[in-house]
Amino acid sequence: MPDTTDSAPPPQGVIDRLAGLSIAVAACALLGLVLVQGWQVIARYVLNDSPSWTEPVTVLLLSTAMSLGAAAGVHARRHFSFTLLADAMAPRTRHLLQVLQSLVVVGIGAMLAWWGGVLFFDGLHIPTAGVAMPESIDYLPVALGGALMALFALAQLRPGNEPAAAVPAVAEGG
């Protein structure tokens, strides 16, 4: 009977759904950002009554879009990387470089998750001027995005989850 402990990584379908949810939330945050800034412009220049809540809400929405969008980019392997050298290497060396790349992303994501969480919890008691939310709320998406980045990069370390080769092999002869 196979071992079904809780330490097993989540199945790829769960990872894919989390990435899709990240993209959806990031897209909604971008839409919300456009709406909030649109209202800011109308309220300021048409109504001559600029609301105080738009700036902190905009910063939160921007942090959410960037953090969750970056996590989805890690899942899709569309993040910043230097693949030209790796693509020129032998398959075994290329695989080792891809593992190293994923481990670096895991480290960065874990650092963002940890320190984003520390900063979030550290400022919960400080109110934001102009809106009823804590001053540190902007760090919550950073922590969540970092955790998702680490999770997505760990999922890429599973055997059989290697990226497709950038340049397909060309068979000689006919």
C-alpha cells in the first residue's frame, strides 16, 4: 500500500488551480486599481473633493497585482532567468542549472513570505490614514505571493516537471 502522508507535495492540478486563482486575483486587483484611480481623477478634478482613501487602496491593489502576478509568472516559468547558457549545456548540466534556478526562487519566495509576514503582523495595530485598515496591510500580498512563489518553484523540482527545451532537437538525415 502506498504511503499517503501529509508531507507529500500537492498534486499538480492543485498547483495549477492555485496559479489560475493567483492570475484571477491579480487581474481583479488591476481592474480595481483602474477603477479606484478613475474615481480619484473624477473626484479631484470634476467634483473638487478628493477622497483620502484612494491612495492607500491603490497601493494595496498594486501590491496584490504585482505579488500574485509574480507568483503566477514563477508557475509559468516566465520569470527573469538566464536560459541562454543553460540551453547550450548538456542535458544533465541543464537539468542541474534548472534545479539551482528553482532553488533560488524557493529561497527568494520564502524570504518574501517570511519578512512580508513579519512586517504585516508588526504593523497591524497602526491605523492607515484615510481608510479603516492597518498600515501594514500592503505586506500581506507580499507574504502570500512569496509563499506561492516558493510553492510553485518547489513543484517544479518534481521529476517529470522539467521545462520544455527552448530549441527542439533537429534530426539529421531523412
